[in-house]
Amino acid sequence: MRPFKSFILNALKLYKKFDISIIASLHGPVLRTNPMSYIQKIFSIFYISSYGNTLKMAKHIAKGADKIRFRCI
């Protein structure tokens, strides 16, 4: 997320004041059941890996996030 971490975290705080009933992204499922739980507990790991090293790192990050009850997509 660096160097944009602070911007993303501040943007996520803006969602707290809304009563969100559905999340419909351009890709993926439409989330109708308790959508705020997804905003608080899901994060995405974006990577490009030419030789497989970044892929290994992304998998380790996802495994660590899973241990603290975050769902990675």
C-alpha cells in the first residue's frame, strides 16, 4: 500500500458514516449480507511476479493476514 497507505486508511474511515447495504464491484460477487464486515475484514494483495519471488512474498503476507482473521482476495 505504500506510499499511499495513509490515503487509503483515511478513505476507509469515510465509509463509517454511511449505512451501506450493498457492495457491487466491477469484478467479483455482489455483497448484500452485512457489507460493512467486508470493508473491515478484507484486503487485497496486488503483485506482479516475473520470477516467482514476489508471488512467494504475497502468499506469505496472505498467510499472516489469515492468522489475524483478515480475508485476502
